[in-house]
Amino acid sequence: MPKPSSLRIMLDLAKQQADAAAKQLGKLNYQQQEAERKLQLLVQYRDSYQSQFKNTSKQGIDQIQWRNYIAFMNKLDTAITEQRQAVLYAQNKKNAGNNEFLSYQRKLKSYDTLVHRQQLSEIQRQIKNDQKLQDEFASNSTRHAPYPPKADS
């Protein structure tokens, strides 16, 4: 079995790196989607709580209920602000992961092109070698062929 060329080894390594980057990008995409989903749930919960409180407050509320409502809304707003930051962080990480993935893809394509060129070069070298052997064989066979017998005149 022939020893793999250094280009083939580099190609295999680039494939492994691209696969690992693709898996990481998938995780980062999932994390971003989860962060956005949590943000959406917090916003929906805030809107729902606010509308529920408005309906309840029509019947009248005391000062303690009002303070509790304000405190809870402030906590929800803080949580929403933090979650928006988490979404931005997840988006930035996903973008960085995407750039890394694209970089590995370009590297993989480059090595693949080089391996392909090397294979074509090897095929052309082999064809020239085969042609040279055939030419030598043809040359040797005509040189060593017995001369036809002379006809007596």
C-alpha cells in the first residue's frame, strides 16, 4: 500500500477541522435560537402579565399590589434586557463560528484542488512513462528482429 502523500494527510486534517467547525456552528445556531426563544417567552410573559394586571386594576387595587406589580415588571424588564444581551452574545458567537467554518471550508477546497492537481500530474507522468516504455519496446523489437533470409538469385 503506497504511503499517503502529505497533501492527502493535510486534506484529511482539513476535512476533520471543517466537520468539527460544522458541528460547532450547529451548536452555536441552536444556542442562538434558544436565546431568542427565551427572549420571546419573556416578552410574551411580560405582555400577558401587563394585560392581566390592567384587567384586574379596573376593579381597583391597593398600594401594596401596585408596588408588587411595579417591582415585578422591573424584574421582568431587567430579565428581558439581560436576555437581549444574551441574544446579541449568541449572535456574535454564531457569526464568529460561521466565519471559522467558512475559513475551514476554503482551506478544505484549496487542499482538495491541490490533491486533484497532484493526481492529474501523476496520471500524466504515468502516461508519459507508459508511452516511453512502449516506444523503447517497439524500438528494441525492430532492432533485434532477425533479418529476412536472402533470396538466392
